[in-house]
Amino acid sequence: MTRIYNITQYTNDDSIYVLFEGCNFQCKGCYIQETKYDYHLPIDVRNRLKKSKGFGQLSLDEFEIIIKRLRVKRAVLGGGEPTLDPELPAVVELLEGLGVKTLLTTNGHALNEKLIGKLEEAGLSGIRMSIRAFDDAIHRSYTGHTNKLVLKNFRTLAKTRIRLIAESILIPGLVEGNEIEKIAEFVASVNPAIPYRIDGFIPFNDAPWKRPSREEVTKAAQLANKHLWIVCCLHCETGHGEREVINIYPSRRDAG
Ligand code: SF4
């Protein structure tokens, strides 16, 4: 049995988002507390899923049947924390075998050399690792855990053939521009060609921090850009164009 409990499809880029149950961090602004299902789904769909009972995690065979019905080119594996699922390498191998490029999003804490080796062997195309803070005290206060393993695993991943992307969240009052610059310096010390994405914080779960302005995110990106070749930020982009987010699993029928 996998830990997969929700699959959504994005019509703008032939991709799916696969959500895995459970996480080893306790981030103060975690959206999962507010909405367990993909928060890009329309609110009425999320509410219906929240109220429904009686469906759970998929077996690998059930997952395969669903994927074969879809015509997708990319799968983003997230959640939750996918690396907690012992079936993750099998999920990656299945998708890549069907011609679906996989991108794992992870907090990086549970990775280790053995798991990284298995994921590389399974054909994983890319990893987007979130580095919440370079300062360990800030990292501990936000996630409940040290960042030591995250930084160590990031260095290990950079030596593989898996495409590595770093990601951080700008949180005004906690992870500010100077902290983003320290993370960028760390990433540059590994390899300045690693792309770095900066997201603006979205205040979920009664978190005490506000959403940054577009100017604040742009400024943080400029600081990171002093050290790295490729820096992007969601606030700096003009949007996703026309897209529809469709719930695939649990199905409407299952949701009742
Ligand atoms: S790593 Fe992601 S899923 Fe886990 S607690 Fe933090 S925000 Fe939530």
C-alpha cells in the first residue's frame, strides 16, 4: 500500500499532483492543517472531499490503473512528505516507465544515501527540495526540527544525475531577505547553477505572519541572484494562464 490519498490533474501543462499522507515536520504555517486536499482545487470540491468518508490510500496496482487512464506528461509528488512512503521508489519507477516525468517535492529531512540511490535507480527526473531556513534556530522554530540533515542531503543530491532545484518561502518577520540570501549562499557553495525558487508565504493555519508583497519577494530574489545563476519567484511571474485543476482521486463518486 502506498501513502497516496489524493491525485489532481492540471490542464495547462498535462501534469498531475500526487499527494502522500503524513509529514515528519510540524511547520507552523502548514496548509495541510487547513486543507488536506490539493489547495488549488475549487473550494466546493475540497469541502465535499473533507466531508466524505470511506476512501483511503491507494495500492500500487490501483495507482497504476488510474495513471493509465490519464494522458499526462509530468507528475509532481508532494503532500505531505512523500519520502516517508516506503513505496516511493516503486511509484517513481512506475510513472517513469509509463513515460511520465517525475518531480519530487520534499523537505529533505528523511532522505539518506540509500533512499537517494533507490530514487536515482528508479529514474526520478527531478527533486525540488525546500530549505526553510539556513539559521538552525529559525528552522527549528518553524518546523520543529534541525536543518542539519536537510543541508547534508542537499549536498548528496547535487552529486546525482537527478535535476535538483532549491526552494524557500519568504516569511516576513521570520525568513526575511537576509535569510534567503544566506540560503542562496549555501546553495551556491554546492553549485551556483542549481535553480532556486522563492515562494511568498501564504498564511494558513492561523500562522502569525503575513503574506509578503510582490516587491518584498522581488527584492529577496535580487539578493539571491547575487549568488546564483537562476532564481525565480512565483510573485515575479504573471500567473499560470488558463488552467483547470481537476480532482482525480478520490473520485466524485467515491466522495459521495
Ligand atoms: S513540510 Fe510541508 S507538509 Fe510538512 S509540515 Fe511543513 S508545510 Fe506541512
